[in-house]
Amino acid sequence: MESPAGQPTPPAVAFVRHFNRFYTRQIGVLQEGLLSSPFSLTEVRVLYELAHRHKPTAVEICQDLGLDAGYLSRILRSFEKQGLIVREPSATDGRRSHLGLTGKGRNVFSPLEDRSNQQVVSMLSALAPSQTKRLLGAMHVIEDLLVPRAAADEKTPYRLRTHKPGDMGWVVHRHGVLYAQEYHYDERFEALVAKIVAEFIESFNPQRERCWIAEKDCEIVGSIFLVQKSKTVSKLRLLLVEPSARGLGIGRRLVAECVRFAREAGHKKMMLWTQSELAAARHLYKEAGFHLVNKQSHKSWGRDDLVAETWELKL
């Protein structure tokens, strides 16, 4: 559906517009009040970001949702007048505030979240399991193809995508190499990583689990996994960023995507297991709202001075 010059043909443009009209009708965004609420689509999106992120700033929400700063400011003032949000001055930048929902705000948003989930449940319930799998696969393809192009600017010189064949070998190899170089772990650590990724692939549930791969200049530079532990609990695993790509915010973005997906998938709690010496990773976990709940000394992977830590985040 492309012209010889590489420009999309009129039929291609028409089909995309047709799909947009179909899907907006399908999920009800054309209703005056979204999800039978007094809020517009944009207002609900802002409430969603406040409910599912750890103390974001207005600038971050503005950038991520692609909103005009003045428009977002008016929405936030309205929420503040209604007692739905609270502002907390930034400890590092006096010009900015961190935003969060009040108890009233969470009580207002909770039924919207429930109705939105039920709307999707009703839509998927009409499909056979094989059809649901095809639909989710198509959605992943759309996201993978469009998001990287939208994000490929100077401020984001990398892209995130879901896993594909060959990625698991990279994850195992680079964990083995980097942890040997930086922390002197032996090959038994690489064996542990191989076991984790094998279990992930063998029991992969795309509705509840995901792997993100970070790419820069067509090369893989990072990874993270969300793995289901139980019906309500998930685990963050195998966060890795190549030394050459550190400092670009990739680790923070990977953790944020993991937390976001866990909330959207309906998990109630996230857990992770790490080592006390992994200072950079621990900083990212704390920044994302995780709390340290347990420590235990152990001897593993050729080291006899390790301290394992368990961290948790209520979603």
C-alpha cells in the first residue's frame, strides 16, 4: 500500500482512518462522559497516570501524553478544586511539584478503572482463545511499529520493544559476561539466568507477563522481564543496561514500563530479588516506589560475601 516514492497511498491512509473510527467507537471514547463519568477522555487519561505512577510531575505527564501545558494546567487546577489531587514540592527543583491522587481521588478513579477493565473483559469474552491471541498479537505489532518512530528523537535515542527469537540468548550471554566483569560472579549465575528465561518462554502468558528489549543504533542495549508469580503477584526480573548505554535513562524507563504493565494487567503487588551491591539498580527500584522488606547473607556464584534483598511494591 505504498507509492513508488515511499509515500503511503490514499487507500492506506483511508484504511488507517477507518480503523481509527472503528476502534474509537468500539471502546466508547466518543461518549460525552467517558465510562459513564463526568470526565472527558483526556481527564481520565490524566487520572490514570496519577493513579499508576509514583509521584510524577506535570512536565512528565505533559510529555508522555503529548498534551499542551496550558490545557494540562487547567485540568490539574480543576482536579485540585475537587480535592482529587495533592501537590508535593520537589526536593531537588523548587519550580516543580510531584503530583498524586488524594484518598477522594482514588475513590473517584477506582470505579472508572473497574468499568474500563470490565469493558475489555466483555469485548474479549466474545472471542475464542485463539482469536484473543491473534488480537493481542496484532496490538503488539501495532505498538512495536508505531511507538519507536514516535519516540525516535534526540531526547530518546533508543527504543523499547517486546522480545523476539534470539533475544533470550543475548540476555543470558550479556548477564553472564557483565556480572563476571563487574561483580566477579562465576558461570553458575549465567546458568541461573538461563533457567529464568527458559521458564519465561515455556510458560509465557502475554496478558500477564512481558519482556522489554531496549535497542540503540540497531543494537540491543538492555532488558527487563515481568513474570507472574501468582494470580495477584508479579516479579520484576533481569534488569540489565549495557555500560555503553548507561546514563540515557534506559534503566528508569524499563522499570517504569514494567510497573505500568503490571498495574494494567491487574497485579496487586510486585516483588524483586536483588543484591545489596547493585547500587544503580537499587536506586531505580527505590525511585519507582519499591520498599526493601528483607535481607539475607548468602554464598553464591563464587562469592561468599553477598547480601540478597527482597523488595516489594503495592500496585
